[in-house]
Amino acid sequence: MSRLTEILERDLAELKSEGIELTLEQIIWLNDLARKVENPRGKVGVHLAGSPIRAGGVSFWTLTLQSGKWFREVACHFFQTEEMLHYCLAFACVYGRDANLPAYAAASTFEQLNEYKTVRRTVNRFAWRFRGTMKELQSALFRVMPDIDAPHPIPVESSDLDDDALLADLQVGAGRTSEYWQRKDSGFVFKVVESMYKQAVAKGGGEQDDPEYRAAMMDYDMALNVCRDAHAKELNHAA
């Protein structure tokens, strides 16, 4: 393994004092996240640079506002099996930037694709058309969304964020239509929102901080807490 970051070395010592010994997999995971804290602008994935991941005859992109919402609120509500969820996530990654879903889909937009039968029919048709193996599909997803291959899932925090209010703010602050923003990569959208926020702070004379560092630090802290929780669950189960 490459050298441990200073932040992880400090936290490992603290965990050890609490009687917590992390697995090698957990240490590697946390160390990768800690390196982003040390250098938040260091590595840019090809998908974030504007290039898709190609697999099975299709292009995988990061989730957009419309496809991310559909996967979280519709696909994850209807399905629990890993295979079906992977195909749903792949469908969301492939078509999230499009104004309309493909002709074979049982609905024309993600917003209309909200009933169990139509979702299953559409995703099954996508799976049949995908010209690759499940391993190739998973590999593409892991490259587009590396966090889904983490040792522990990061819980999704509840939020009072109103999608309609967010879109309204974007239209006022940055222009373009709601449909335009719905088809944009979620990371890009939140960078625009961050920029709007920083401009507002600058006009008000307030201090600005580094959004990339703050985001990296948040990811690391959440992962560290998940590892702590996993250890506590193991102790409770053993007892």
C-alpha cells in the first residue's frame, strides 16, 4: 500500500485507542478519500472531463438531476436485487442527458417512467439490448460512480432540498430552462449552485472557503463514521 495520509494516521491512532481495528479494505478506502482531502483538485475522472465510459455498445455518464431522482425514488423503491438495480442504474446513466427516452421505453421521459410494470418492461428491454456481460456493465458503473464499490454503503442523508426550488433558483441565477438543468450532470449543477452562492457571499463581503476541500472532507468524515458504525454492529452481533 502507498503511504498513509497524515489525516488517516491520526484517525487510526484514535480508533485504536477506542479498541477499533479497521480491515485492510477499509484502510485503503479511507486512505483514497483522505488523499482527496490533501489534494481535492488532483485527479479528474474521464467522465467528469466530458468523456463517457463505453461498454456494451452504449455510453455511460454520471447521473443527472432527472436520472438520479428517478433511480433513487422509483427504481430503488420497486427493486431490491443487485442485478436489477445495476441495470436500472445503467439505464439512468445512459439516458440521463437525453430529453426523451429511447423508442423502446414504455414512457417518453423519466418523470413518466414511474409505474412498476412500465419500469420493469423498459429496464428489461435495456438489459436485452446491452451488448456486454454483467461484469462489463458493473465495471462501467464502478468507473462512472466509484463509490458504489466501497466497502460500506454511505447512507443517504435526508434533505429539505426542494427540487422545484433548486430549479427555480438555477433559472433565475444562471438562466436556461428547467428542462436544460434536469439533463445536466448533478455534479455540474451543484458546482453552478456553489458558484452562485460564492458570488452572493462575495457581494456581501463574507469569507469564502474551498468547496472542493469541504466536499472531500465531508466524504471522508462520512466514510469514517460508517466504519465506526460497522465495528459497533459487529460487537453487538457478537454479544
